[in-house]
Amino acid sequence: MKLTINDVRSRFIKHFDGTTGSIYAAPGRINLIGEHTDYNGGFVFPGAVQQGMMAEIKPNGTRIVRAYSIDLKDYAEFSLDDEKGPSATHFRYIFGVCREMMALGIPVEGFNTAFAGDVPLGAGMSSSAALESCFAFALDDLFGKGDTDRMTLAKVGQATEHKYIGVNCGIMDQFASCHGKANNLMRLDCRSGEFQYFPWEPKGYKLVLVNSCVKHALVGSPYNDRRNSCERVAKAIGVETLRDADWEKLEAVKDQISEEDYKRAKYVIGEYFRVLAVCEALEKGDYETVGKKMYETHEGLSKDYEVSCEELDFLNDIAKECMVTGSRIMGGGFGGCTINLVEDDLYNHFCETAKAKFKEKYGKEPVIIDVVIGDGARKISD
């Protein structure tokens, strides 16, 4: 489903007073390469996608926000001056953004809003960041001067996750949603916050997600365990994060750390160099190298970082069998999607093979999601 302005406007008119407001949108994101690097001070390499969230918003002259979720057919009202806010998570995102924008000095007033999204849920494409970025951009435009820099708007979304949702996320998702640019990916330095655009115009190739629709129940705290591994190795080497490590430094402490910690660090250091190699390849239009590095990342995530699962490894193997240029797990792991760089001529064969073989083995078809790199948060209609 592709979301249209009319999808949102028709519901806004129906649920409020028959008048119209302004329409804003912000995208979800993919991450081409650079996984589990954010908390190690490294680089990530996201791009905004065409799917996202869209909201119609109109100031209502009160201190009350009246919000209607089109997808969930749910309605809530809350006061901007209420410390607690609504209980439903989808409305808490909006409440949190309002409160964080007010904390920046933006004189937010009450408004009516109807919102919807077409980001596939469970695919790890950050629908929540799209919602936060959409409202942060809109409130700055409607109640501020429209000149708050986009990194500040991204941090509003991140603070909303931390304080109002209870998710201790990094900055990548909100950053990508705010800064996205059609036909460009972005390399974000998670330590300094600096970023750079890189051209993404893969003529003759398609970018496609294959969603396994699998989410394995996690035993213990696997993310924290891996983070702790990385911190132990960094401490042994004598650096703040593994961003400042290299192969030589890692080998020098190999006897002082566990085999498991060594493998975790080996993946992270390798990923730092893979991201840089992909940047160099993109500047030359060398998509074969990009694909090769994606496969290397999958191998590292599967064998060294151990965050893959049988189903994702199976999809990666199918990609290799179908001569797909590049394929890897996208996201934290233990389920979700693979991201695949596929030549146009092989696209249909790959999609059909992946669906058939996966269904034969696991009893259900994976979901194919075509990716087109699009623009970041924006106003789309008065």
C-alpha cells in the first residue's frame, strides 16, 4: 500500500470539524551497512525510504491535542500541560515530541491531527522514528520559525524514545528520517555526529528487503552481553571504544580476553573498515564491491557476533545461490529482514525462489519489500 494525501485528509475532515490543516511526512529507513557499530563509536550508513508516516495537523486554539490514529482507528485527547500524558504508546510518541519541542522553547499550542503510515511493521524500518520526525518537523514549522536544525529535531525523537517510551535507542533512526535525501545514503559518525551524503543511484540494480516475519524470543540480554564484550576488549586495549582499535591492537591482547570477546571485537573492527570500503566503492559506482562487503558483514554477524538465526542464514544462502550481488541481516538480529542488492535481471527469479524455498522449509512465505531511497521529513501540502 502506498499512502496518499487523500488517505489522511479524508479521515482528518471526517473526524474533526470538516476543515483542513497542513500535511507533513517523514520516512522510515534502511541501513545498508554498519550494524552494531553505533554503541562502539563507529559509522552507520542509512538511507531514508519512500515509505513513512504522514500527518495532517491544524492548530485548534486550545492547550489540548486531539489525535486520531487512522491505522489503529484510535482517538485520544491530552493536555500539553499534563506531566503524565496519554497511556497508549502510539499517542505517547506525539506527546513526547510536543514536550521536548516545548523544552527547546518552541511555543507549541493545541492542535488536531490525524496520522497514518505505510512502513511495514516488524521489518526494522523504524516506523516510530518516522512518526517522531514527522511531528518534530511539523511543530517547528507550525509553532516555531521552521529553522531548528535537523540534528536537533532528530534528538527530539531520540529523547522521546528515552523519556516517554522507555527505549534507550541510538540516534541513527531519527537522524535518517530527518536528514534523508533521494538518491543518497548517509554516513553518520556516531561519535562526532558528523555526516556525509554518498550517491545511491544503482543503475541495473534493485534494493530489496526479504522479511522473514520471524522474531525469536531472546534468552537473557544478548544485546547487553555483546555491548559488554566490546567494552571489555576496549578496556583491555586501552581505548575508549573499539572505534580506536585495529587488528594489531586486538591481536596484542588476544591472550588476555575470552575467545567470545575476541570474536565480538573482530566483527566490530571489521565492520568499521567495511563501511569505509563501501563509501569508497559508491563514489566510483562500484556496486560489486558494495555487495561483497554486505556478504562479509552477514558472515561476521552470523559467525562472530552471533546475532543471526537459522531463517536469516537460510535467506542469505538463497541469495548466494541466486547470484545476488549482496545480502545481509539488517537490524539488531535474531529475526527480521535481510537487505539484498539484486541485479534487475535476477530480481524476479530471486524473489520467487526465496518465497518458494522459505515456504517449503518454514511453512510461510517471507514478505518482499522493494526499497526506493527517498527524502527526509518535509511539508507536503497546505
